[in-house]
Amino acid sequence: MSTTGPNTTRPDTSSLNTPGRGAAGVAALRLEPPSTPLERLRWGLGDTLVIAGRSYARLRAQPGEIAGALIFPVIMTVLFGYVFGSAITLPGGGDYRNYLMPGIFMQVMALGTVASATAVAEDMAQGVIDRFRAQPIARSAVLAGRTVADVSRGVMSLGSMALCGVLLAGWRPHGGLLATIEGFALFALFGYAMIWVGTYIGLFVKNGAQADAATFGWVLPMTFLANAFVPLEGLPRWLRAVADWNPMSAVVSAGRTLFGNPGSAADSWPLRHPVAATLAWSLLIIAVFVPLAVRRYRTATSR
């Protein structure tokens, strides 16, 4: 037990990082709650990092998840870049594999919705959330810590995908270092927004299987109903309008613009201004689903 002030005592929460122990490893309680906004913020951030660390500790016990995250980009790059890519010609010309990679980046970040929903649902079903409630941790830290861990894993997946694209597909960003960093930051922001969608869904369902069914069935089709893998020019007019305003199309176009990769014809506002549209869509999703997830979490844990 460590003392943080003359009248406050902070528990040792390092055992939350131990696989299999969860929040039950907290040895002592706060004797007094934080009394100032700054202290509440500091303790809340600390608790968020503890919960995020717990998620990483679980990965050490389940290395198959890490292997899957590293192998998936290789499969997608080979499948689309070499199998389907040989039959696809871009209307404006250019190398298809350079066109493809931002689409794969977007798809993998979007599929983080499924992983987040499944993990949250499993925690709810196994009583992990109830154990957190019994500990002296900030209520906001439970959801915030998980989403921070999920988005950081997504960023690592982006890194492995970029390396895979460079080594296997000959992908190159041509927009300069700053633009490349901005492009990956937009993908991470969009991934973070979709993680909150998955978190919200995971709080409603009863188990991980239901969470997977409630997310994968619409997330994957949406990634294909976008400009991720093929140009949109050949779609019927009504379906083209849906694809143009699909947030995932804006994310892919923003990546292509910032990376200097080949793109498609842009007739709609989101595709003419993809960076602004990506920021707007991502912030809107966060603004909607963070309060919804927090409200649902409070309802689910108050029973």
C-alpha cells in the first residue's frame, strides 16, 4: 500500500495485470476518495492504464490472438493483391496493389469492432465486470482501459500490415513522412471509433458468440460495400450512392490521398474531401457511442 498524500491512501493495483486474477488481486481499499478534480483525473488515468495492462496480460496467456493478428494481413494481401488483383484494372491506371493496401488497412481496423464486442461480452458473462465494481477503481476506467488496449493493438496491426505491404506487395507511401503519419493516425482514429461501437454492442449481448454474430454480419459486408478493393464506377447508381456515403469509403480515400496512392473518381462530397469526412465520421461515431456505451454499462452493472 502506498501513500499519495497526508490523508489519502492509494491501493496497489499492480496485481490487476496478473492473468487470471483480474480485479480480485487488489489488496487494499482507498481509505478516502479523491477530493479534487485533478486527483480524480490522475487516479482515473492510472486505473485506465491498469485495466489496459490487464488486457495485455491476457494476450501473454493467449498467444494465438497475436499470431492471428499478424497472419491475417498476410492472407489478405496475398489473396487480393495477387489472386484478385490479376483480374482488376483501375479505370485511371496505376498499380492495383498500391490501390489495395489502404483498403486492407481500413478493413482490419473496422473488424476491431468484432473483437471488442466479443471481449466485452465475455467479460460480462464471466463476471469480470462485477469484480471490477467491487474494487476501488474509477468507473470510467473499465471501458476506457479496454478501448485504449484495443486501439493500441490495432496500431500494432497497422504496423505489421504496412510492413507486409512493403515486403510482399511492393506498396509504397509517396506522400511524404508527415502525410504518411497523418494517414495512419486517421486509420487509428477510425478504428478507435469502431471499437466503441463494438463495446456498446458487447454490453447488450449475453456471450461472445452472440457478440460475434451481432457485429461480423454487418461490419464485413460494409467493408466490401466501399471503395476498399474495387473501384465504385461499375456499381448501379443507387448502390454507388450508398458506397459513396459509407464512412469506410471516406477512410480509404483519405489514406490513398495522404499516401499518394491511386484512387477512384470522386463524385460525392465525402470522397472529394476524404480527410475532413473521415474526421467528421470518426468524431461523430465517438460522440454518439461513448455516451451510449457508458449509459449501458451503468445500467448493466447496477442490476
